[in-house]
Amino acid sequence: MARYLLDTNHLSPLISVGHPLRQRVPAQLRQGDDFALPVPVLTELLYGIRLTPRSVQNLAEWQRLRHSLGLYPVNQHEAELAAELQTTLRRRGWQLATVDALIAAVALRHDLTLLTTDGDFAAVPGLECENWLL
């Protein structure tokens, strides 16, 4: 059983009619894999949905999908880990946005594989990432 954390670029396609991830993720769920998202990704998703012309339909798709996904809050532990990651990476010449640092901290703390297209996560020590949109 694999455990995945969804970045926004892997969550958004799940509410897009006809996108291949709409078949792959449910198939993996049926095989026993777990999928979740951190609260910052939920914020990005809902913000993005509200800006689209199909916001009503996309919100309905999100309501249908959300019950099959876990949700990880960000607490003090993740905030401290995120700040540590940002500091370490900045000293190495790599800039990691605060939202990305929080996402990485959740994945690291809970030993989750991050599904993302964002190359910035490659610099995070110990973070396992996969890109299912290649």
C-alpha cells in the first residue's frame, strides 16, 4: 500500500473532466493506496476553482471527490520543519516558497510520497517525489 500526498498540480486534474488522473487515482484507491492533501493545497485548489468560469461545476466535482482523500493540517511541528527546510536550502542557494516548504514538511513528517510536477521539491533532503503527469 502506497501513501501519497497531492500537490495542487496533481489535485486540480482530478476535478477536470476527461483527465487521465481521474481514472488512475480511483484505480489506485481501489488497490488500497491512500491519497491525501495538506491544508495549503486545499487553499490553492479552492482559490483556483473560484477563479474559473466552471467554478460551480468544479466545486461540485471537488465535493464529490473530497470524501476519498485524507487531509493533513499544518501545525507548529510542520511550521518549524518548513522554516528549517527553507533556511537550509537558502544557505545552499535554493529558494523554496513557504507554501512548498509546508507541503514538504507534511510529506516528510508523515512519510508520504509527494505527487508533484514542481522541480523545486527536488532539493528537499529525504523527500520522495513522483510526477504522474509526464
